[in-house]
Amino acid sequence: MQKEVTSKVRLTSLLTDWLMMNLAFLTGGVVILAINFISRLITGNYLTMLINQILMVIIIYIPWLVLHVWFDLQKGGSLGQQMFQLSVRYANSNIPVIILRNVLKWCGTFIILSSMISILDRGVTTVTGLLIVVSFIWLFINILILTVNKGKWHIIDKIVNSQITYRE
């Protein structure tokens, strides 16, 4: 009989992934700041917000997404899941489903980061404020659902038909 994944273990593995993601985002942010500093030295201007957003996608988000898809394919789950002996089980384990799961998993955080870059450039606008609020609501709902349901799934698991279990 499969041991049941507890809320504490599941939330701790997600928190571990989130902390590692923040480290990756901070590292990428430093690289983008360095690129802006060099741009300022050479041209006298900082890069535009659009260029900074594109750099963020290329330097931070795409490598993070590729890393997580690779971990799901090769190791059965993210670093946080591996640390707690968990793995992702897909009903239909194909690359588009794995990519969709990881895009949905990190899109809220990415939207918050993109909104923060926009806020630094333009100040708080209705759009950036709304995006941040919606992203935090998405995160809160997922944590709430994950905490109270027996299967320890969140909305994304239901969308892609995946389940988190202990590694066999």
C-alpha cells in the first residue's frame, strides 16, 4: 500500500522549489542588472522595459522551465520533490503535458516578477496591480486546496491529470 503524502511534506517540497526558484530569479536579476549597467556605460541609457522583460524570459524563465521539464522527465519530479522522496505520476506522460504542468506551476510567480519589473519602470498601474493580485489569489487557492484535500493535489495536478506520490 502506498504511503499517503502529508500536507506538510507536500507544502515543504513546494516551498523548497519556490526558494530555489527565487535564487535562480535573483541570479538572473543580477545578470540583467549587469547588462543594464553595461548598457548605461556604453550608450548612456538603460535598456527599455520590453528588452528587460525579454531578457528575463531568455535568461531566467526559459532555462528554469527547461530544467523543471528535464527533472520531471529524467528524475520523476522537481528538486524539492526529490529531496522529500516524492515523484510526479502522470496519467498521460508526454512532453506537452509535462511542459504544460510546469508552465502553469510557475506562471503565477513569473507574472508577479514581470509585474514588479513593470512597476519599477512605470509605477503601479491598474494592469500590474491586477496581475499581482490575481497571481497571489492563484497561489493562495492552490495552497488552500492542496492543504485540505486528501490526495494532496492542486489545481494544476487536476488540469494535467498528475499526482504526487512517494517514490517507489
